[in-house]
Amino acid sequence: MASLHPLIAAALVVAAASTAAAAASWAAPSSPARPLFREYIGAEGKNVTFADVPVHPGVDFHFILSFAIDYAANATNASAPPVPTDGRFAVFWDEANLTPAAVAALKCPSSHARVALSLGGDTVFGANATFRASSVDAWVGNAVASLAAILTRYGLDGVDVDYEHFGERETPEVFAECVGRLVRALRARGVISFASIAPFANPDVQAHYAELWRRYGRDFDYVNFQFYAYPSNTTVPEFLAHYDEQSARYAGASGGGKVLVSFGTDPASGGLRPGKGFFRACRELRRQGRLHGIFCLGRG
Ligand SMILES: *[C@@H]1O[C@H](CO)[C@@H](O)[C@H](O)[C@H]1NC(C)=O
Ligand SMILES: *[C@@H]1O[C@H](CO)[C@@H](O)[C@H](O)[C@H]1NC(C)=O
Ligand SMILES: *[C@@H]1O[C@H](CO)[C@@H](O)[C@H](O)[C@H]1NC(C)=O
Ligand SMILES: *[C@@H]1O[C@H](CO)[C@@H](O)[C@H](O)[C@H]1NC(C)=O
Ligand SMILES: *[C@@H]1O[C@H](CO)[C@@H](O)[C@H](O)[C@H]1NC(C)=O
């Protein structure tokens, strides 16, 4: 994991510089008071611990446990495809390292670190983690009960929504109602204090998240837009144009400011990579007072 540190450290420096250089720009109603850095952690069974990632004191830091998924192995045939469980979520992150005790240790009183879990993800047991719901009521009932238990057991603070595949019956309207009602119910129970979505530039994906945003956008604090899902030849001007497009699509009540920029640490990840101008683009957004936060997808 040591090779990740220079990139993440550089991102933290760029984010932290926002405090001094553009303090006024953070004052917009929907903007966080401090720069925000978020990292997905624990996917693909990688042996990563919270201690592998430096928590910079000048930055609010969110770890996002990846993933909680409403799928299970086929109980009668382990080589058959996994079975959707209609909103009954289970933990799929690296449970050996990312334990409730590790979360508690991270969140000491002086820490600016908070921890969320992400729902869905790309694949489960090698198959698409496709969003499936028998009905809105059934899915929401199961999801609220199972996730409230996981969030409480781990002492977590928020949820991120990262479904990337959708069934044919799971229309944008069905997805919006399921996820929107889930997030409202978790907030009402006091088990989360923030929520985000993680769309990327794909027509079916954008159609689903756009409907969720239209109906429930005010219930979400951040958009972890997957800028690393663009082609790997993305230039700085193209990146900034993508940022403008997605900020307009996912505008906040006060006119924007919820979209975070992102990079992948995997050499195979796409988008605008550190070393190819990512931090230059961040500094340009910061200069414009529009750098609201950075997140990173760590893949070892
Ligand atoms: C995982 O990390 C622990 C300690 O952090 C180490 O003892 C163990 O060997 C590692 N396992 C793998 C598969 O890398
Ligand atoms: C599990 O696999 C068996 C045999 O391959 C199949 O008949 C069954 O329908 C599967 N179960 C579910 C819930 O899909
Ligand atoms: C188990 O699932 C695999 C893959 O779907 C299938 O080829 C195999 O026939 C199944 N076995 C049984 C006993 O149903
Ligand atoms: C997984 O989903 C994508 C679209 O999201 C689809 O193109 C692909 O065929 C799916 N794969 C399988 C094995 O169903
Ligand atoms: C960038 O890559 C995409 C495919 O990933 C390709 O279609 C496009 O032509 C490339 N653009 C340039 C300027 O090389």
C-alpha cells in the first residue's frame, strides 16, 4: 500500500490548501465548512487497514467501506450465480481488517475521520451486482432493517449509493423510490448523518441517478462522480468540461456544489490521472472556488 501514499498525500495537500486559499468559497450554503477527502476502502478483499491511509488534520476525511450488497451465494450450488436478496444487505468488505473496533479506534474524539458504507458496487462473486427489488415496499423494509443493524454494529456515519447495473423491471422510478425512501428512513432513525451517490457517464446509470436526484436530491450531501470511468486519454480541458456538465446535472438547491472530483490509484483506471494533470485541474477548480472535495478509489 505504500505506493498509494504519495498520491493520496498530494490530494490531501491540494484539498487542504482550499482552507486558506479559498475560504470564502466554502461558505456557500451547500458547501462543507472544511475541505473534504473521501476514499473507498476494503473492496476486493485487499488487505488494507485504516492506518495505511494518512488522515490529514486540515481535511475532513471520509472512509467509505466497500461494499454492503443485497446478494448471497446460492445456498444449494456454490458455483451457480449469486442470488439477489431483495434489500437484505450483508457485509462484503474486508471484515478481518475493517472491524467495528477499528472504526471505533479511528473515530477518536480529536479525529476528523468519519466512516460510511457503500451500497452495491460493480460485481458480487464475479457477477454483476444488479439492482433488484420485488417491490418498493419490500426492498425498503428489508434494506432499512438490515442496514440499520450493520450501521449500528460498526458505528458508521453515512451511506454511499453505488449501484452500477439495473434490472429491466427496476426502472429509474423504482430505483429512485427505493433508495430515496431508504436514505430518509435511515436519517429519521438517526443511524446516518450524511449520504452520497456515485454515478458515472453511462446513459442507463445516469437515467437512474437523475430520477433519484430529481425526487430526492436534497437528501444527499455529495455526488462522488466517477471521473475515473472516462477514457484514460482525458485531458485537463476535457476533465473541466466534464466537471461543468456533471455539476449542472447534479446541482444543489443553491445551484451546485455537491460534485466531488475523483481519481483512481490503480494504474489501469481511466480518467485524468495524477501525473497527467489531475492536480492541475483541481487547482484550477480551487482557483475558481469550485473545488468541493476529492475522492479516490484505492485498488491496491
Ligand atoms: C494482512 O495484514 C496482516 C497485518 O496487517 C498481515 O499479518 C497478513 O500477513 C496480511 N495478509 C496478506 C494476505 O497480505
Ligand atoms: C441455485 O442453484 C440451483 C441449481 O443450480 C438452481 O436450481 C436454483 O434455482 C438456484 N437458486 C436460486 C435462489 O436462484
Ligand atoms: C451448479 O451451477 C452450475 C453453474 O450455473 C451449473 O453448471 C451446475 O449444473 C449446477 N449444479 C447443480 C447440481 O445444479
Ligand atoms: C453486466 O451489466 C452490463 C451493463 O451494466 C451488461 O452490459 C453486461 O452484459 C452484464 N453482464 C452480465 C454477465 O450479465
Ligand atoms: C481517446 O480514447 C477513446 C477510446 O477510449 C477514443 O475513442 C478517442 O478517439 C481517444 N481520443 C484521442 C484524442 O485520442
